[in-house]
Amino acid sequence: MIKENKMNLNIHKSNLKIISVIFISIIVIMVVRFSGFFNIALDKSLFLVLHTVLEILSVLVSFTIFLALYNIYDFTSSIRNVIFANTFFMVGFLDIMHLLSYSGMPMFFTENLPQKATAFWIFARMTMALGVLSALFFKRETKSIISKRYILLANTIVTIVLGYLVIYDSVLIPRFFDEINGLTSTKIILEYFIIFLIISSIYIIKKRNEEEFLELNINMIIALIVAIASELIFTMYINVHDSINLLGHVLKAIAYFMIFKVLFVENIKKPYIEVSEMREELNMHVNNLEEEVKEKAEEMDVTNYKLKHINNRMLKELDAAKQIQMALIPKQHERYLNIDFHSKYVPWGKLSGDSYKYFKIDENHVGMFLIDVSGHGVSSAMLTIFADRVLTPFDLETEDDKEFYLDPKEVLKDFYQVFNESNFPDETHMVMLYGVINVETNEFTYSSAGHNCNPIYIKENGEINILSLEQGFPICKLGNIFVPEYTNEVIQLDKGDRILFFTDGVIEESNENDELYSLERLEKLVKNKYYLNSKGIIRKICDDLDEFRGETESEDDITMFIMQINESRD
């Protein structure tokens, strides 16, 4: 009830302010209309000085409104603000051309006549009235998706076209001022139409009845009433250098300044005050919290000590697990027989879900595998260690053992069965690629278990091919209902040929625009840099990934290596 009474009191006071301004405006208009007090022709030089000062003030206010609202548009996206900004951008330039075209000023492209200056005046006032009315049609919170630059460009073009038509006295521009009779009926009718538009703006403001912005709305209404008074006075003068004309310019400058004040408070001062009030309220809550924290400080210290002890123990265990996992990862450069391997491995966190390995099977064969486990963290890292232990041949005592590791599809099928016999959770799974290179024939045989990153084949002459990949079935806990069959694929390599293997952490790296790095970009880079050695290509890929990612953090492990066929064995 108290709040409602206070609101009614504010509305009553606001209505009194509006009525007072209307009353004063009527008195001024009556004095101008029915007395000769203002009907005085001023000295031309004095009038030009005063007119220039008033117009410069109006132009400065117009451009200040434009710059303030145009620059905060990036933060508010308010369509209302961008309309206000561009309206006063146009008005500012039209007022400049009105000033420069005024009778008695130096020639502005063509001879300065009252018709030219009056035309610029009418277009500026019409732009202001239409712009304010258009802006008020939208609520303060209405957002715009249109680029502010396009709107500014369109308004600039319109302003230039209007300026050209007026300066060169186009037949499209009606007569607004007659050297003998003064103002034409066209000019007076347009002034009344402008007044109608301003009254429509006042009606919209009153109809909205926004309690939160009551004071700003009242001030905007008062500014528009002053603008109406200015327009009415501009229907009464006869001499372009008389005191009636000068009074109209004074009221126009006052109206502009009041509009600027409303828009400044609404968009800059009011949000700042709200932030300050929120900061004070937050400080008050912080002070209260500090008292509560002091009461429980001892209990929290004990809890923090326990948590810190547990956390340190977990970090040590993670570091130990990381050392174990890293010990299984090959060095950045390794050589088996006449096969060179260059690699780059960047785990997403302390523990990775990626793993890879290369190893000698016998005197004529080198094997390799690349694994990507679902998820991250301890469980994924344990899966990579498990896979490494199962897939790496340690004791190949018989020919059957060697023959087994020479057949990628059989290795994957066996690993699928071993995995299903383990006690890993049912939701865990992995994708992988297993391959064998025959160093005598340079024949590379490989098979995929759901691996979705096609290797890139780099021929010695620079030709680039994407290897086909029968993805096969991922390694998962479905062995009780399905036993997959895997497929071998064979490719004939030559001396100097290379193959780039990688996990999806490379091509699915994203930037701040949520764009993916993609296989196409990786292929293009490799094609352009094929002449580099394997280490150089790896380095260029890493640099390009860093540049593409920018400030965005990686969300997956990044693993890649290049296998190269050389001339001679170790």
C-alpha cells in the first residue's frame, strides 16, 4: 500500500511538471504570435554569430548521442538505441549543411539562399521526428540482429542524396521559402506534420506507462514538448534573421540537450548506478558472510587440511600413473629395421585416453597400433595400459606366434575377445588401428576396429592420398551377443614413402567459432609441406593447430605419428 501511494505521488508530481512545461510553452507561443516582442530583425552579423553557436551546440549534441549509442550497441544489441544513434547521425549532418547554407554564410557549393537552408532544416526536423517515433515503437529490451554498419551506411547514403538534391536545387524538392512572402504553405504544413509525429511519440511513451523508467519517460516527454514549441515558432517567422527564428533555434537546442540527457541516463548512467547499488548490496552480503565464516573458521580449517591431504595423495597417485603411462609411449623418434617413426603426443589432462606403439615382430616385419579410448582420466588411462600389455608381442617363441601378429584382422579379433573377458565396465570402449609393414616388400597391411581417422599417404614425389579404411566394429563389451569379423587392407609402399596416422583429437580440434580443424585442412597442410622431413611436418601440424585454436583450450588428446620407409636397415 505504501509503495502504491508513493508511485501515485510520483505520477502526480510528474504530471505537474508536464503541465507546467506545456503552460510555459503556450505563454511563449502566445507572446510570439500576438505581440511584437520577438518580431525584431536582428543585425545580420550578430544573428549569424548566435545562429552558428546554437547550431554547433545542436550538432555536438547530435553526434554525442550517435557516438554514445552506436558504441554501446555491441553490448546491448538494442534496436531502439541503434535507431536513435543513426537518427541523430543524420540530423547532425543535416544541421551542419543547414548552418553552412544559411543566408550570409560563405557559399556552400552553390549560392546560399533561404530556400536551401530551410530545406535542410525541414529534412533535419523530419528525420528527428520520424527517427524518435520509430525508436519508441520498440521496447528497451528488444534486440536487433542487423549489423550497425549496414544501417549506418544506408543512412549515410540517404544523407548524401538529400544533400545533393537540396544543394543543386532539384525539382524534387518543394519550395519552402519565398523571398517575397516568406514561409510557403508547404513548409508550414510539414512543420505541423512534424508536430503530429512528435505528439505520436508522446502518446506511445504515455501508453507504455513503464514504472521503472517513469522519470526518464517524463523527461523525454518534456523534451518533445519543447521540440513542439520550437516547431510552432518556426511556422511564424518571416525574416530568416529575426528574433523569432533565433528563439526557435534556442528551443531546438534545449530539446536536443534534454533528449541527450534522457538517453545518456537510460543507457549509461542508470546501468552504472544499478551496478554500483549491486556492488554495495554484494559488499553487505560479503560482510555478513565474513561474520558467519569466522564462526566456523576452525571447523573449515580442519576440513581443508583433510581435503588438502587427500588431494595431495590423489595428485601423487595420478603423477605415478602418468609416469607409468608415459613410459609406455614411444620416444618422438624411433627406428625399427629400415622404418622411421616420428610422433607427437599431447595428453588432454594428467592422464590420456590415447595410446600408440611400434615394435619389431621379426627380421622382416614391424608392427604398430594406434588406440583412442572413450573418455579421459584414470579409467581411460588404465585401458590404454591394458591394451599396450595385450597387443605388444614380448615372447615370440614359435612361428605360430609370429604369424598371429602378422595378421592384423586376427589380432583385432583376438583383442576383442580378451577385452570382453576382462572386468572393465560395460560402457567402456575403444577404437583402434593395427598394422604390419613388410620391410622386404614394403607391403603395408592394416585393419581397423572403428578407427575413424583415415591415414594420409605421402608419396616421395609429393602426391597425397587418403587411405581407405574399413572401420570395422569398435572394441566393446558386446562379446556375449556379437563377435565381429575384421578386414585386412593392403597397400604397396615405395622407398621414401610416408604415412601419417592420427586420432580424432587432431581433426576435431575446435576454435572460438566452434569450427572443426577437419581432415581437409590437415590434408592441405601436408600437401603443401610434403618436402619437409617427418619431424618438420609434425611440427608444422602442431603450429597450425595452435594458430587455429587461438585462445580456445583443447578438449581431447592430440596424438599423431609418421611412418617412413628408408633405404637401409639398422
